[in-house]
Amino acid sequence: MLVKWEGIVIRSVDYGESSKVVTLFTRENGKLGLMARGAKKTKSRLAAVSQLFSHGYYLCKAGPGTGMPDLSQGDIMESFRDLRQSLQATAYAAYIAELLDRLTHEREPNPYLFQLLLHTFRHLDEGRDAEILCRIFETKMLIVAGISPQLSACANCGAEREPYAISVSQGGLLCPVCLPADPFAIAVTPSTWKLLRLFQVFDLERLGEIEVKQATRSQLKHVLRSFMDEHLDLRLKSRAFLEQMERMERMSQPDSE
């Protein structure tokens, strides 16, 4: 049976001498693995459509069981060429794709996540702020993973009482009265927790220019990564490379503060 899916390639792994196993995140069926036979060959019609980050329509032969469908042909809608030509954008996109891959299950439809990934890649391709796009995506994925921090009031007592810190163990904001409940609570500025709260509900289609100070960027990253490291067993190769690249970039630039 032939089926056609709209999808984005989030992983592409060599298989044998000439083929690839391609992981798509589809609009219709969530994450799917496909066998792209002969895709490693230079003249293969599947070579381009099996490239990482490609967005298009994929025609596949699917059997009656749950085995891996064979990719027959594809029609690329967006190749995100400018994204690929930027080392920074490529590193962030690879991390975003791997994070999505690790936090989703096969064949669980989620059109919202498909749109989120598509708009994130489009903004990266346009040269928008890759770091902030990554922080927004991480915030959304914490919701998917069920570990989103409570950012509307104190997670311990429910009071709206500033100044807040953020506690990973308590699951969100801590007011001054409850701060002793977590000696390891993260000190943050109001800008940081308010941005995180905005990111939780923000529609990426409406992204405008966001100016964020370097100190706030560092706090955003520290909070989000702390929640992931504490509650999720993730060891992402793309994250290690991205962090190395970020360190080199910071060393090459003067302090903006």
C-alpha cells in the first residue's frame, strides 16, 4: 500500500553500503522510521529528500504490519539551504531535532509539534536568533515531557510574592518565604522567569525581534538545562557539540555587559 506523508527529516543514518534509515517527524503520524534504499548513491532520487532537516512530501510503501516502510520517492518543499550553510544554525537545528527525537515516541500524532519544528527551522533559515529559538523550543519540550516549571506563583505555597528563585526540586518558582525549602534554588532576575513563562505559551508563528541581555540568556539556559538534567535521562551528542561551539563563540567576543 502506498501512503504519502508530509514530514521533516530529524535523523538520517547510513544502513549498509548504499541505503539509509531516515526518521521523519510527520504531520499525520508523528515520528516514523523509513528505509531509503540506495539513498547513499550519488545519483539516487532519494539522496536529497533523505538529507537532515529536509521538509517535504514522502511517498512510501507500507505493509500491513508494523514493519519499517520503504521510501519510494519524495518531493522537497523546503531544504533550508541557508540553515545548512551556517555552522551555528546547523548546530542548533541538530540539537533541536535530536531533542524532539528523544522525547517523542513512534507513531504518536502531534500536529502541534510538527508545526513547532517547522516554524523553528524556518526562523533558523531566516537567520533569526538561534539561541533564543532553542530556548523557546526547550521550554515547549519540557511541557511535552511533563516537567514544565510552575511559573505563575510559588510552586510550594501558591503565593504571588517576589522576588522569586527557581527550584528544580520543587518544580518552579519559590517565594522568599519558601526559599529555605531548596538551598540549591537558582537565583534569577524577573526578566528570566517572565520570559520563561512567556515561552510556555508563546506562538512561534508570531515571533518578532527579541532583545535579550547576555546575563538573562545565561540564566534561561541554566534553568532549562537544569530541569532536563534532573528529570530526564538524556545524553545528546548534539548538545555536547553545541555547548563546545557556544564556549568558543563567547571566547571570541568581547563582554557585552
